[in-house]
Amino acid sequence: MFLYRVVVMILSTPRLQLRPMLQSDAPALFAILGDRDAMRHWHRPAITRLSLVELMVEEQVAAMADGLCAYWTVWRGDDAIGSADFSLIEDGAAQLGFLFRHDQWGQGFAGETLAALIAHGFDAMGLEQLSATIRTGNTRAARLLEKLGFTQEGADHMLSLDGGVTLEVASYALLRPRPDPRQESSPQKGI
């Protein structure tokens, strides 16, 4: 069994701050979850009521308190532009998720966010493997995951969700980098 710990802390990148999700983030997240363009790649349609987002955030904050998941709201200054998470955390593995407001696409924010999360997951949390599932046809997300070192696992497949919804998805995985044994066995010089 792998040892890991759920660590949800503020993460900073050159342009962004990833803050642990709070209930007070719900209105800002509603602007993202209500964005039809952003949600066309998610597993549900755009959310049209703030009360549903408030309930979702409440459940996610509770899951973080129980150590089951880790959720961040992505901030650019005082503007919440996205969210990212580790879910299904167990046995040294986690599912990586991310969603950004459509008007923020194409600026490198998702890559910056995911690079910070990957480093955090492998370092601070001690995870051994990350996975991501994206809807087939989401070429931007596929390119981003591949750029970050993820590899597609098998062929696209169907994913059944609650309510009889079925989506065609692609699954990706990334293993914790292993040190190069040649570097570890090299004698140290100096001192």
C-alpha cells in the first residue's frame, strides 16, 4: 500500500494562485460552471442556478475535510478563472480534473495550473500516479495532457454516469518520475 496524504494548500505560479476551495467561492465558480462553452467538455450541461453550485461546493468542501479529495479555485488577481482538483484519492493515485472559463482559454493558464498540481501531487502528497479522463474530441485538453507527460491508456471508451448519461471519453495516466539511477550512483565531487 502506498503512503500519501491529502495536502490542500495555497499554490502559486507566476501568474496564478490556486487556493483551497471555500464555500464563498460559489458565486465565482457559478460563472465558470454556467459557461456553456466551458461545460460542453464536462460531464454535465451548464449549471443555470447558483443554488446548485453552492450545494456542489458544500459537498466538495466536506470531501476535502474528510481527506477524500482536494479542490482548488484558480485565481488570476481577484478574478476566479477556473477550478482544479484531485479526486478519487486512494492507494497513491488520484484523478486530476480542471475547468476554466471559456474567455481564459488559449493563454496557458490550464498548463500553468496543472504543472503546479502535478508537482504538488507527486511531492507534497506523495502520489505515485495521476489519471485524467476527458471527453473525446476535446483536442485542447488532450494536447495539454500529452505536453505535461500524460499518455493515453487504450482506445476511447464509453463512460456511464448517473441518470443514464453515456459519454465517449479518453483516459490518460502519468506516473511519478523516477530518479535516474546513473545520477544516484555517481560519486560526489568536491567538499
